[in-house]
Amino acid sequence: MSKEPCVGGNSTSANAEYVAFVSKTFDELKELFIAKNSQYGSGEPLENLKLGAILEEAVYNNEPFSCSCSEAVPREWLWWKRMWKEISNYERKHIVHVAMHGIEGDKVDESLKDIAVYSVIKLYIYKKLCEALDKEKEQMEVGR
């Protein structure tokens, strides 16, 4: 069997460098997330996304801004879907920046890191959406 060619020399040292770079980057992304998360809101998870989703609903539906009326509060899973849409808007501007400027663009590395952080936050939103949908399904089955 032939061995795949290795760009840059010894495959063992290249792999070690690759693994070290990716691991270090994950550590940096963790610190980036912690720093940015502390800048948003009062400490309630995803408060900025929820507020953005509320504002978008009010603007696009021409409704007064309100979050206190119990009839106007949508099901929990709908909040998660709205926050998914909101964070996708944040992420999209970075995706467009990378697509427009390519590998040699200014601050492409920062945009790629932001995209990675948003992807992990979207994993959390996905988890919470699934939990809310399961909870509602269970409640509906009990109510039969």
C-alpha cells in the first residue's frame, strides 16, 4: 500500500502541530465566548437574542413592543426558533464577510472564530428547542 503524500514533511509532526493548533483555538474560542457573553445583558442566557427576536416580531408584524401580556407570549419552542433565527442573522454577516473577502481578507480570522462560537450557541438552542418540543408533546399526550 502506498502512503498518502504529506505536505510539509513528517506526517507525525504535522499532525501534532495540527492537533495543537485546533486545541489551542478551541481554548481561545472558549475565552472569546466567556468575554462576549459577559457583555450581553443581565446574565440570563441568550437575553440579547430573545430581545432581538421580540423586536423583530414587533417591527415586522407592526405590533406594539410588549413582552408582559401572557396571551402574547408564544410557546417556549417558538422562542427557541426565533432565537435561532436571530443568531443566524448575527452569524450571516460573518459568513458574508468571509465569502466576500476570501482567505486574504482583513479580519477573516476573527469572523471565522465568531462563526464557530455562533455554531456552538446554535447547538445549545437546538438542544433547548428539542427539549421544549418534547415537553409540549408530553403535555399534549397527558391532556388526551
